[in-house]
Amino acid sequence: MKCVICKQGETQPGKVTVTLERNGMTLVIKHAPASVCANCGEEYVDEETSARLLASAEAATGAGVQVHIREYVAA
């Protein structure tokens, strides 16, 4: 797909690090699948991955986690 930010590059499959912050909690998830612009590096995470990331953040917040770093694990 064409990058909506730079409007020049095409996205390619890749892995990214996603940082989510909520209510004083910071969750870092490494190697999440994403599409990455070859020109500017903008990262796009699909709907399914986004849902999994947000569910992880909800679980961490509910468990009282303040800072947590984890590897992305596909279902």
C-alpha cells in the first residue's frame, strides 16, 4: 500500500516495537507484525494485531503492572 504520511513509499511487511501507555502503566511489545514504509519508516499495524495489543494493555493495567516489556506472540 502507498504510505499515507509521505505519499511516496510503499509499505513492506516488517516487525516493530509498540509502546502503549495508560493510567501510569507502560507496556512495550517487541517484534509486532506491521507494514513499514520503505521511504519514511511509518509503521502500520493491522486491525487484528491492534486488538491483541490493546487486550494485552488492558490485562497489564488490570494486573497493576507499571512497566512491562514482552515479545509479541501470534495466536
